[in-house]
Amino acid sequence: MSESVRNEGASKPAASRRAKAAAAEKLAKRAEKLRRDGDFDKSAELLVEAQALDPDNADAAWWLGDHAHSAGDIRTALKQFRRYLRLQPGDPEALHMISALGGRRKPKRASDGYVRDHFDAFAEHFDESLVGDLKYQAPRLLYDSVRKVRGGRKPRMDMLDLGCGTGLVGQRFQPMIRKLWGVDLSTEMAKRARKRGIYETVAVSEVTKYLKQTRRSFDLVTAADVLIYIGDLAPLFRGVRRVLNPGGLLAVSTEIRKGGDFKLTASGRYAHSLKYLKRTGRESGLVLVSDTTARLRYELGEAVPGTIAVFVRPA
Ligand SMILES: C[S@@+](CC[C@H](N)C(=O)[O-])C[C@H]1O[C@@H](n2cnc3c(N)ncnc32)[C@H](O)[C@@H]1O
């Protein structure tokens, strides 16, 4: 057989694979649009077609995993996230979700890579999605709890907002504070917080690392919807104790776990028991002075209950 005939024969399957991959890519793009418009069933149908055409289409694997996860089909979600990880080795979001679904060891906190990737991608729609669609309440709940703990009129405080995100908490606490600093791992979230013009600085850093390094001290430290990405709270609480002025307050929100200490749940977020919060606070030199149960936000139409806890560093 001549060289040219042999090459022509060999390139046919390759050309057909390329055509299928291109068709799958198109379907995945259409699925993305449908997903954005809220038509999840139709979107999933197109992704199934895309994956049949090209089993190596990474988008199809990720979003089929995501659809299955939302529908509570853990087995399929795990299978798709594993497939995605084979196509995108080391991807932090896939690793995190596989852990959350019980497919690998659960870490003591979400990796920096996961938090960064997740929130950099989410930043643009964060406010409209959380406040608008999910009826996010944590900033107001934290504010109300801190106000109750302080009682009466008090001097304004210097505040550090851990995992400040786009700055919703800083915004809410304006009537109570003198100066405000923020810290967040996600560059995109931090950028939006800075745009509000209410933070002295917004550092891009992991919170526990920041608490170890900063030379400032504060009257109030907040962490709204941040401990859901951190399981083991001891290093964070010790860091907060270090930067709080005597008599200073720490206000946090957590998702509720009934027994045990903390757990990375199938949602991909951590939940903590009140007993654990109290004990870890005490062991770190912080006394729990207030805890309330409240609805933090909605998820897939269901209310997500949480604890709003306020600790004091004794004077
Ligand atoms: C759900 S958002 C909440 C944002 C803000 N606190 C609010 O209530 O609107 C969680 C934020 O915490 C940040 N975050 C999570 N874990 C972190 C960590 N270990 N270090 C720094 N930032 C973290 C994320 O980047 C994200 O901006």
C-alpha cells in the first residue's frame, strides 16, 4: 500500500472523532444557555447527547455531575465528577465534590484552589444569586446578633470581615463601625468588595494565614457564610483570639450539625454542631455569649438552617 493511501485510511476515524467532538462542543454550549435560562431538564438531555458523541467532553461530565448532584443522585454525580477529574487531572472543584460525596478522604477545610476557582467563577452573579434568588440573610442576622450583644449605644468599632466576598457584610455593619478591613481568597470577590469603597483594604489571602500575619487588632471580627468552607475551626479561632482587642467580638454563621463536631456534607459545605463551636471557642480563649438558630438562605427551594454565634474575648 502506498504511503498516501495508508494515511488517508488512518485519518478517517480521526476526522470523524474530530467532527463528533465539535458537535458535542456545540451541544454543551447550547446546554449552558438552557441552564442559565433555568431549563435544567433540557440542558441535561443535551449533555447526555454530547457525552454520547464525545465521552471526553469535560463540560458534559461536569454539568451532568452537577445536575445529578442537584437531583440527589449521588452515584451518578460521583461517576461524572470522577470522569471530569480524569479529563482535568487535579481539578480542585472535582476533588472537593468527590470528597463531599464520599469518594475520597474528606479534608479539614476546603482547599484554597477550590475556594478560589468556585468564587472567582461565581463573583459576577454572587449578589443577584444569593440575595435575589436564595434570599440570603446572614449579614443581617449577624448584625442583629452583634447589636443585641452590645446593647445600648457604644463607640464605633474597628472591624475585620473574614471571607468578605463582595462586601455585603461590611455594607450591613456600616452604622456600627469606625473602620473596616476585609480579606478573601478570591481575587474576583475581593475586587467587588473594594468597589464598594467602604473597606480600608481588602487583602487576597487565606483567612487563617492572614490572622497569623496581620499586625492590626480589631474590636469585631465577622465571618458570614465562610465557616461552611472550613471544618476544623481551631486554627481560625486561635487566630481571631490573637487579633481581637480585649472585650472584642467574633460573629459567625454556620450550618447546623446535630451531633459530632463538624462534617463536610454532600452539599459540598461543612456543618458544625453548637457543642463543637462552644468547645473550640473556649479552648481558643473565646467565650460563646449568644447563639440563635435562623434561616441562612434557601437551596433548591429548601430553607437552610444555621446558627448565628457571637463570642467575646474576655477583657
Ligand atoms: C458564601 S461567600 C460569603 C461572602 C460574604 N461573607 C457574605 O456574607 O456575603 C464565602 C466567601 O468566603 C471566601 N472564603 C472561603 N474560605 C476562605 C478561606 N479559607 N480564606 C479566605 N476566604 C475564604 C470565599 O472566597 C467567598 O468569598
